[in-house]
Amino acid sequence: MSNVVSIHPYFKVQEGKLDDFKGLLPRFISATATEDQCHWYDFTICGDIVHCREAYEGAEGLLAHIANVEGLIGEALGMSELLRVEVHGPEAELAKLKEPLAELNPDYFSFHSGVEPTATL
């Protein structure tokens, strides 16, 4: 089973602030590009809702990312509301995140089943 943990925050951007919020995205991406435990990191936008789709190697990778972009998260929350946060992964990894992420009040989705990548020769 994969050790990957993904987090999915949804930000509702304040009226008139979407361009400012979009201006933060290259800074988030630049900071995250230096993280060796990041599997993927991207943004999607629907109206005034900005979603960040991101995944890391285990709980440690996710926590390292949050520490890395903490200041940027503060800037983003200055012009948006955090509507929802989902965290997906294996139960053992999710358990490591319950206390550190308690303030975010995320919904935790425990891995059940899926396709596992096969080794290439």
C-alpha cells in the first residue's frame, strides 16, 4: 500500500481579491518545488473557489510542506475563507496528522482500495 497522503484545501476568495490570490500561487509553487517529498502540487479554480490538490510522502512530508509555506498560508487566509479541508491516506499516516492539523478541522478519508503502481523493469 502507498504511503502517500494528500490534502485538499478549498479557499473561498473575498470579492475583488481573486487576482491578488492568484498572485500568490506562483509563490506557493516556487516554495513547494524545493520539497523532495512532494508527489504533486497544483491549483484549480471554479469562480471564486480556489482548490489546491497536493500529495506528499507520508505525514512527515505533509507537515514539512505546511511548515515551509506557513507564511503564504497566512497571506492567503487574509483574502479568503478556508471552506473545507480533506486529508486522504493510509490510516496510520492520518493518525499522525490528527493533532497537528486539529485547528483546520479536516475531514479524514482513510485509504480503502485502488490500483497500485507496478514496478517497471
